[in-house]
Amino acid sequence: MSFDALGLIPELVTVVSKQGYDTPSPIQAQAIPVILKGQDVMAAAQTGTGKTAGFALPLLQRLSTGKKAGSNQARSLILAPTRELAAQVGESIKTYAQHTSLRTTVVYGGVKINPQMQRLRSGTDILVATPGRLLDLVNSNAISFKELEILVLDEADRMLDMGFIHDISSIMELLPKRRQTLMFSATFSPNIRHLGTNLLRKPVEISVNKHNETATTVEQWICPVDKKEKPELFLHLLDEHDWDQVLVFCLTKKGTDRLVGFLKDQNVKASAIHGDKPQSARTRALADFKAGKIRVLVATDVAARGIDIDQLPQVINFDLPIVVADYIHRIGRTGRAGASGIAISLVSADEFKLLTDIEHLIGRELKRKFIDGFEPNHNLPQSSMVRKIKKPKKPKVKGQRKTTRDGSAQSSSRGRPNTRVNSKKKVSKKKAVRGKNNTRGKRKVTALSSRKKQTAAAKHKKPRKYD
Ligand code: AMP
């Protein structure tokens, strides 16, 4: 199939072929014709599938006819969770729009608001924004949406994770009811479905990846290692594989800075990118990495969604993420658009619970590689043991109080998701942070574990003793 056959105008077909895109990716093949028809879309597309062009190309085509935007008006709005993603989507759209007369404006926080207000004075066809800064601009009367035709929520699941639900609700109240709405998310979680029910009208559902499936082109494995050995092990892997460039994820801002300090001491060119860095430093670090000036970019999850770097074959999880879905987003930085990649996680014994959660999420155990000289003293158990423990279901006792252990039970169509989404997420995050102190979960597992042990002993162990 060609981009031509999808019904795109020659100005856009020329530009995609200049980008080297020969055939539409699956999300593009499915989404472009539907969006061109003016229908709402709810799409589950993993990062790296080409989803930006999937919504940007038909959006540009629809806006290429019609009236120019009035002053302080936007004809379309693309909401993105992070500054990096907003900047990147803005760049892609400017590239795709180069043969049209459409104007794209990108706004996000962490930089001066006045130049953004000035740019919005003459109106814009496409406004790419992060939610917080957009509301600041609305409050300053720099933008209004009377002429809005199309709304895109990019990485909607991430926006919920980041607690933007109230901002999104406030923004929705400012938009005309009559509009085309496109929602893109890595997965169709129950919370995303609820959000979709509120925002979309008879959406066409598109899914190009199975629930929680990681990119098949990415080879994934873990290195069990003691926590204090992680910096040395990373250095060892860097040297051994002679990687040109690596993106490394750490859990905390401090950890990120610490690793960069360590690498610099070892004469490895490295930079950090995290939320405490001024926007200018974040932009510079990313630009230097993209230009090949630095070898290792160490990031917190803030950067997980916004980085699209051509030819990035490896991603390292120096720490496992607390929000398990971030594992998928992190490794989505490699293996983009069908390219192959490697994602290696350095896992210490204290991260066992996080590892188990990830393996449950992706539905399989990750291959383990023990590196000579770095074998851990603290054992990292196999997740399958825990999975077996979790399997038996307690028979329900009549009259017993019903408890919910995860968000899915709350997801019936009668629930009020939008405000709950957030608090739920926060709770689960806290739970994860508490880790070992999570006595509620611990007690349950222990109880099941001892029950299982008794059953096993009764069934197998005892007779075998007398064999
Ligand atoms: P995205 O999922 O939108 O972040 O896109 C991931 C990468 O795929 C970007 O670097 C795009 O330039 C690239 N890309 C998008 N569409 C295609 C296509 N049809 N063929 C090849 N590469 C593409």
C-alpha cells in the first residue's frame, strides 16, 4: 500500500517520501482514511509505530482547506504530556507541513510565556501544547478555541499517569462540542476507555498492538546484579559492546546525576535529563545526544515519552520503573518503526517486586544473563514462583466484604473514572514505593503461600519422603 492510496494530497505524499517512508505503518494505514473522513478515533498504538504521522498527516490535510485562524485562535489542538514530546510532535508537524501554508505553534512550560503569547497573537492552525502551560495561556487571554476543529490527545495514558486529568477536564470545557477528537494511547486501559467515553463521539477503535505487548523487534534481557555494582556493570557493558550511544533510565533525579558524575569521572561523555534541570539544559542535552556529541544520555521517566532518536539500538534500565507501564514506554525508545533494538535491565534483589510486576504485565519472564564478575551476592528469585503462589483463588465466603485489589474491578461502565483514575494511580504508586512495607499485600501473599505449602506438602512432599 502507498500513502497515495490512503487518499493523501500530493503535498503530503511528497513530504513523506522525502522522509524515506515507503509504506504506511499499520497505524497509519488504519487511522489516516478514518481521520480524513472526519470521524473520531480512539487508537492504541505503541510508541515508535509511526502514530505521530498517523494523526498529523490527515489533520494537516483537513486543515489545508478552510478559513485561516483568527487572532488568538487555534484551529486544532494537540495535547501532549511532556515538554519533550510536545517539542518533538511540533517538529514532526512542521516537517510534514512544509509544502502547505499551515502554521504550527508549540507551547510548553519551563520557558518564558511572553514569546509564546506573542506568537499566538496572529492565530495558529496547529497548536501543540502541554496542559499546564496551555491553561496559563488561556488565563492570560492569549488563546481561545472558538474556531477549534480538531483535538488530539497524544499519549493519553501518560497524561492520566502524570495527574493531568483535572487540567484536561478544564481544557475540555473551553472547547466547542462540535469537533473531531482523536485519542492516542499506548494501551486501552479501563481508565482510558472511560476518558474516551467522555470525550469521543462514536469513535472508530484502532489497535495495532496487543494489550501491553512490547515491541517485538526489541530483544530484552535482565542482568541480575547487586545494587552497588550497577555503575561498574554498566561501564563494563558499555565497553564490552562498544555501544556508540545509549539511553539509560534511572529512577530518581539524584540517581541520574550520580550516574552521570560517575561516567564523567571515567571519561565517558554523558548528560542528564530530568525534571529539576532547566528546560534549556534538557533541550541542550537531548540535542547533543541526537547530534552524537554525547555517548550516554541518562534520564528519568520524564524523558521516556518524548525521545525519538534515529538508530538508537540500545536502552538500559539502570533502575526498574515504579510505574510498570513505563517499562514498555522506556524500551519503546529503541526498535522504533520496525528497527531492531536491545533493552537491558540491571536488576538488584530489592527490585524483585518491580520485576515481577513487569513480567506479569508483559506476560512472560525476561531472559536472564549473568555477567562474569558481577554475579550478585543477593539472590534475585524467579517471578514464576510468585505467579504460582498467586494462582489459587480463595473461594468466596457468603457475606464476606468485597475488596478490590486493582483498578480493573472499578472499571465497570457505571464508575466515575476521571477523578478516580488519578487517585488510583497515586495509590498504586505509593504502594510500589512502600515496597516491603506494604503489609497488606505481604500478608496476603504469605497467607496464600503457607496455604499452598500445606497443600503441596499434603499432596506430594510427604509421600516422597518415604520413597
Ligand atoms: P512515532 O511512533 O510517531 O514516534 O514514530 C516513530 C518513528 O517512525 C519516527 O522516527 C518516524 O520518523 C518514523 N516513521 C513514521 N512513519 C514511518 C513510516 N511509514 N515508515 C518508516 N518510518 C516511519
